[in-house]
Amino acid sequence: MIPEFPGFTPLAMEQKDEVEAQFRGCHPVTSELTFTNLWMWQNHYHFEVARLGGFLCFLARPPEGDPWCLPPVGDADVRETSRRLLQYLGEMGSNRGLERVPERLVKGQGLDQAPFVAQLDRDQSDYVYLSRDLIELAGRDLHAKKNHVNRFKRTYRHEYRRLSAELVEACLALETAWCDLRHCWETPSLASEEVAIHEALHHFGELSYVGGVVLVEGKVGAFALGEALNPDTFVCHVEKANPDIDGLYAAVNQMFCEAEAARFTYVNREQDLGVPGLRKAKESYQPQHLEHKYRVTLAS
């Protein structure tokens, strides 16, 4: 299903089992490395995939801008595979390199040593929390969050449900209404996110994520999507809520983690993309650590 390098082929649903098996064997730590995430963002990044020396390699060909690669996924000599990918990108005339490379790969496998150059990409760093912190909201630092959740639960008639096929259309309608309110199509990043969420919901049951829905007064008020990233970590891909309902964002976060992530030690809530409001919101939940990512290129 997946050809040998350099014969990249577009990511396809038929490759899902093969890709996920490779991920399971490598215990990824960055939020990009699930099939769900790659599939959701396929319309934005146009991912292609190939095998090289025991690794899976993912090439992004965005319609605007130069091609780039995610870090190779495998257990062999990552330096040699990375060098070949970077040379390949150079032969294509790309000024980019490997993107979203986790710090433990950079530092542990020498991708910050010649002939490589590694540069921290803070805007792409994932926020990682202790799952019990997001569930219990205990302590002074999270007291305000707990108050928001409790106030919501006291004020509104609500119910948490696992996402089912019958609820997908209502979640799509909520996402569309959210985007209309935020004028998503005037902001490229929000427009791309809108398409990504629709891709995920339209392929519910085919992709491996689980979803949680909060019904407020009998109607879908919020939903979240996530899945196992590795045996210790649950990754939350999507979280949307009616912004007119006070405390609902805090509530869906807490309820989803309690229902779906309690058996995991950590919850990865992805990056902030350098958006000030998003950074403030993610920092306010007191991350246990940031999973830093780097850009890696070849020295001139």
C-alpha cells in the first residue's frame, strides 16, 4: 500500500492500518503523528507517504509554499534517513526541511549536530498536562477553572455522551455556526481548521478517534475529539463549544478528559500556533511540560 522512497503517494484511507501499526511501534510524542491528524489536515498540507529504510516518511506539498517533511517514523538510523530526506527536499528546490521534530529526537539522535542545523519552533510546541489535573482541577492555580465548571453544571441542564453517528450532524452544525460567528473564511488558519474538523466528523467510524458531546438543555452545545497518542498519552485534536454558554469550554474539557482520558497519565492538547489568546488559554491550565519541536535542515 505504501511505496518505497522516493515514490511518494498521496495519503489514503486504505493506508490507515499500516500507518497506525508503525506509530504504535514507535510511541510518538508529538500531536501530528496519528493517522487522524494527518487525515484531518490532508486538504491543507496534501500529505504523501513513502517507506525508506524501515521508516515511514511523510511529505507535505502545500498548495502555497515549499514542500517539507515530518520527522521519519521508525527505529533505525534516523540521521541517515533524515539526511536523505533533506537532500531530496533540496533537489526539489525547497528551502524548508524536517518540521515538527520532537526535542527528544533532535537531542537524543544528534539532529542538532553537523551536518544538521536544528532550530526551536516554539509556536508548534505541544502542551502536555497531567490527566488528573484536567479532571480534578484541584489546587489554587486551577481554582478558577473549577469554579467555571461548577457554575456551568449548576446553571444548565446538561448531559455528557460519547459521540455516535446520530450526533455527528449536530456537531457539524455547531462547528458551522461557530465559524459563521467567528467569520472563519476571513482568516486562513480558521478556514483550514473548519475543513479539518469537517473531514474528521465526516469520517467518524473510519478514523480511530473517540468523541465526547455535551448536551445543554437537550441540544449539542460542545464536542471534543481525541485518541491515544501512545500508551501514556491521550491527544485532544478538537474542542468546540457554544461561546454564548458561560463555562462550557471548561466543562467540555473536564468531562471529556474524565470520560476518555482517565486511564492515561498525560493529555496532549496540541500547540498554540503563536496565537496570543490561544497561548494564554493553554498556559492557564498549567501544563506539566511542553513537548518542544524543531525545524531541522542541512548546513549550507
